Amino acid sequence: MLIVLGGLPGSGKTTIAREIAALLPCAYLRIDAIEQALRSAGAPGGISDGTSDGTSTRELGPAGYIVAYALAGSNLSLGQAVLADCVNPLPVTREAWRAVAARASSPIVEVEVVCSDAAEHRRRVEQRHVDIPGLVPPTWESVQRHDYEPWSTPRIVIDTAAMSAREAAQAILSHTRH
């Protein structure tokens, strides 16, 4: 099974993903970690922001997602559950995850994580603890400008302003049992 958590930065995806991973043995694919590893390795094709402190906000285009799709497919083909933690902002990225699941003949659970309380969402973004060396967290302004298209396909919507991460994880996992 493939569980894909999508939503804007600061909505609570990673916190929920950690709760799910504690309850379900799975491969955990975090796009932030993949993209930062690519930046740290000097992956070509990005645009550097010119920082000199060892950090980078260089955009990698679809590279991190393409790596994650391949890793997800490999793990699914071995019968391993996969949990993907990503913004998943566009119809093309959402369709790509569905294609990965289809190729592996695996069910997919698509989740959109939102935080309906704008003040809380902003607080999370501005006070975010960075646990990936070198990763530059987004600003509130960049989150508000993020290219994030509305969903037009069925998914589970989790509002982290209305439930805890543990409750969200349990709600998501309850959908995997149907």
C-alpha cells in the first residue's frame, strides 16, 4: 500500500507521518530529505540562491519527486508499505503517485493535510524546527505564494487545526483497512 501525504509546508504532514510510521511498518519517503540530499551532493539543474553558509534553497525541479517515485515503486514491488511525505502540489505529481501504485498493483491512500487556522499555520512555519542539516525552511510569505493547485480527485482531507497528529494518523490508517 502507498500512503501519500500532501499539503502546504507547515500543515503538519511530517508530524503525522512520524505517527503513522510508529504504527505501521513502512518505508518512509520524505521529499525534504531527498531534495536536501540532492542539493548537498551538488545535483545539477537547480538554481542556487548563492548562500555561503553551506545551506541552499536551490530548487531542483522534479528531481526529488522522481527519486521518490522510483524508491516507492521498488519498495511496493517488494510488498513493503510506503509512506510519502511531500507537498504534492500539482495534478501531475498526484497522478504520478497514482501511476506508481498502479504499476505495483498496490492500493493508494491519498491524503491532503491542511491547517484551517491561518494563525496556527503561520506560527508553525515561522517556528519550524529544522531536523535536516542544511535545509532552509520556507518563510510564511513563500508558503502563501506556493504553487499549490486545488485537488479535483478524491482524497482524505485532514485538518490539523481540528485534531492531533495521533488522531490524524489513526484516521488515515482506518481508511487503509477498508
